[in-house]
Amino acid sequence: MRLIQITDCHLLADPRGTSRKGFPLRQLQAVVERARALRPDILLVTGDIAEDETPAAYRHASQAFAAVGCPWFWIPGNHDQPELMEECQPFHEELDLDGWRVLLLNSRISGQPGGELGQDQLQRLAWQLEADDRPTLVALHHLPLDIGSVWMDAIGLKDRDALWQTLSPYSQVKALICGHIHQAFAAWQGVVAVYGCPSTSDQFLPKSHEFAIDEAARPGLRVVDLRGESLSTWIERVDL
């Protein structure tokens, strides 16, 4: 079973609109072309689909994701409008991937760059894990770890400690994937592997104390292969 993660597209209503250093829709289309060539079973988009929060931006995104040629799902990021997203594609809390489950969490807080899951959602997560011991991948927008960038660490997941406390009794949780940080990232929290993903738009400079664009880094995606109870993953970049 192959899952591909795409994240942080930051699309605009104008298909020719520009970001800080590029063209978001053109870059997304290049990433989608690479994704399609990798023949995924599932496409998961981990938030910040739109920059200007317009219906047109989400329509552009939906058309691009559909071109991958497999079922696709998404979760909102801090830049998104969930109501507009749902008009294009309903949200899901759980994906059944044969021997694996993917649990999709919503860390968006309206009007704030940082994220939070909240007690109700954490309780539902515990119930989901209690009810099924299949190997599990958790996905959300905000990374629940520091990455060594002062400005980004300040707008991460506020209730990260509560998330890790919720996950700690459940050994079936193998990995957690996130968006938000616009860069490749890999670390461990106990026995759980934690992965960040490049953006399809601008890349952020790692280990920067202040906001900075990594002009040398290319857009990309993350491939996650699920085999038995094991998981392998890597980053693919695209040339523009």
C-alpha cells in the first residue's frame, strides 16, 4: 500500500498568481505529475491548500489532486477555510488501508497560525486507538515537535504534550506525518517516527531563527509505503 503526502500548496484564485519565490499552481502540478508516476494507492494532503481562502483556489486544488489518479483526502491547515474545502471534498477522520489505519486530525485554530487539537478530539483519538490495534499512521497539519527554528517552533501544536500522552499507551501507532513546516524532517518521539514534508510552494530555511525562504530547495512530496506492520518513507523532489 503506497500513500503519498502533499502539503502546503498555498494556491490562489488566479492560476497564474505568484508566491514569494514561485508559482504555486504550476509547482503543484509538477509535484502531482511526479506523484502520479509513483502510482500511489492514496493521496493525502496535510493542509494549507489555499493562500487566499477563495473557492477558486480549492477548485484548482481539487482538479490537481484528482489528476493523481487515486482516491485523495485532505485536512485543513491554519491558512484554510474548512467550509470551502468541504464544498469540494468531504473530510474524513479515518482511512482504512487494509492492514493499516490512518487517523486524520484537525489542528486548525481559526485566525491563528499555531495549532491545537483540544480535549474532545484527543478523547476521540484515544477511543479510536482503544477500539482497533492495527498498525496506525496519524496525520495532522501542525508538527508536535520543535524543529530548531525559533519562529516556526512558536507556531507549532500548542497541546503537543497532551497528544503524546494520549498516544503513549498505544504501541500500534507507528508514525506521525505533518505539514506546516515547509521542509523535510524526521525524528523520533519515543517509539513513534515523526515526519515533516516539503511544501509544493515555497520551502522554509531549516534552523532559521527568523522567517526565511530556502531558495535552493525544490518542491516535493513524501512517499509512505506500508508493508505488513512496517513502514518505509522517503522524499521526492521535482525540478521546475
